[in-house]
Amino acid sequence: MARWHWLWIVAAAALVSGCDKHGAKPDPTKGVVAGIVICDDTGRPARFAQVSLTPVPAKHAEPSDTPPLTPLAVIDTGLDGRFRMEAIPAGDYYAFGTLDGYLDPERGIDYGKATAKGTTSEQEQDAIEQWKDQLIEVKVAVHKVSEITISLHRAAAIEGTVSYDDGSPAIGMHFQLFRKNEKKEWSAVGLPLLSNWTIDTTSDSHGHYVVDDLEAGEYIVCAMMPLDSEDVAPRVCLGNVFRRKNASTVKVSDGETMRGTDIEIPLSGLHTVSGQVEAVADGHAPSQATVTLLYADDRAPARKIAMDKDGSFEFEYVPEDNYILRVSDAEDTSDDLAGSDQDGGQGKNGGPQTVRHYVTKEMPLRVQSDMKDLDVPLTDEAAAKPQ
């Protein structure tokens, strides 16, 4: 799990990794980074922008949980756009600034592209390479002030409304964006960090929304119903379709706000799919399992949830289509049973803890109405192996 663990903590790092939001006290054994942040579209100071200083990552062969661009220090600019970071250890750093309406690495880096790299160092370098035009190299020395100027580039934005097909506004919808990359593939924009949603934008009381801080490019926009998380929530994409592959696209240029990207959510043709997962041997529910709905034609993921403790599962608002219901990663943890201690744990009474795994189960579904009381029997992996 160390590989790309940082996908979940890149933004949180500025809050919890010891960053000094207001500037540390002077330290004669360390250096200082100071300067100004300018908005390049106006030439004016970037007032109350956030400046992050992150060490240049060292090359390493072993996986690391430390993300690229994890700040050592974070500070806000003043009314004059200036900042001063005290007590910075000597070394090589990158500095970058963020401000609402301007390019933000969280929405500009193609994390899917970076995660495809083989090693952590390659992943870090790819992310930094993607964002190099927004990074300022800084060399910090003891007893010296390193002066820098950071320019912020006006970002693109996508704006529209979300409504139901009876004309009422769709309030509190979340959003998921996909940008076409250099390989003409669609990559998700942003990261699910401190919440269950990649993008923190929601539609207001009139169904209006704006997703900003975007790079120029071609996008698919999807509205997601405000259920538990992105995995659980049904989505309706631009063009009023449920599937991303059928969605309309929108192109935005640097600094452009594309308006009129409206989405309408149907109120009919949505159904509930629910049921029970149980072991074939004795009918008990496994300790845990993941239940996924895949589209039958291309096996693209539609929805995913964790099975409840009693073995039940339920998908709400499933559009009519052909699906594959898949139950995977099912297992039991049993105390004081005979067998190998696969995970090296201990049972309640100090004895070996056995983890029993189950074979992944798939079954076709044609959803045309509510489908309840589906029974998904699972076979123990050990029992399924030929003797």
C-alpha cells in the first residue's frame, strides 16, 4: 500500500505534516525564503495566496509514503502579495503558489498517468515533471535570504446548472470531472482527500455550480447524487446520460469560463438492487466483501459498495441496463480454528487467527425494475481447490 499512498494525503500534508502556516521564528542555523506572488493576468499582487515550499525529492529504490510536493512550510501572502518563511533548513526546494481561480496542482496533475510508473521515484518525478511550469526552484543556504517571485496563471472553469427532469433544481450534487490526456484517454481530475469526494464543489440552492482551478483541455462533467461517496453515488453526465462513454464533452481554454454546461437528472427508470452474500457451506455472512456493479458490455465499473456486516448490500437509483454483479475480496476472520495463521494475527484467546478467503463470484443482471432479495453464494477458496 505504500505505492501511491500519497494520493490520499497530498493536500492533507499541508495541514498535518508540521507545516508552519504563519512563519516560524528566525533561526541563525537555517535560511530564509522570501518573495512575492503575482497574478500574471493582472500583474497585481496575489493577495492571501498560499505559498508552499517542498523539498526536491531524493531518489530512492524503496517505496515511500512521502508524496511529491508535500510541503515543508506553507504560508499566506499579505495585502502586498509578499511572504517570508523563516527557519528553513539548507537544501534544494520547489516553491509554488495557489489561489482560487488560478491553476492548482490538485486539479492539474494527471495522477492516473503518474501512478502507471513503476517505482515511487518515477511516480514522484512524473508528477513534478507535469507541474514543472508552475514550480520555482529554490536553493536555501544558512544565514541567507533566498528571494523568489512566483507567478500564478489564471485557470479555466466550467459552470452550469443541475436540475431534475421535473424542472426543480438538483441541490447539493457533487461532481466528477475527467480530462482527456495526451494519449486521448480520460483521466479523473483531482483526488479524494479529506472527504469521500474528489472535487469539493457542490450545486447551490438553485442547482448552480462552478468547478474552477482547471487546466485548459477537453472535459467530461458528471453530477453525482449526494449519497455516501463517489463509489456509491450514481452519476449523470453531460448530455444527460448515465455512462461516461456516452457523455458529451466540453473544451475550455486558459482563463476561460465555459458556461451552460447543464445536466438534467431523470426521476424515472431508476431502481434498487439489493440482496445477501452468504457462504455456500453453512449460509453465514462473510466478515467482509466488496460488491460491484459492472456494465455488461465492457465491464466498466458502475457502482461499488462494501457489504454490510450482516451480509446485505443495496444499490439505490440504478438505471436500467445490463450489468454484472461481482462480489470480491470476501473473507472471514475466525478465532482459535485449526489451520495456518495466514496473516500472522492472534485470536481472541491468544491462539492462531485463520483468515478464510472466498472465490470471487459474478452473476449477470438485467435491471428493468427493482431487484431485491438477490442471493449471492460464495465458495471457500480452500474448498474450491482440486484435491
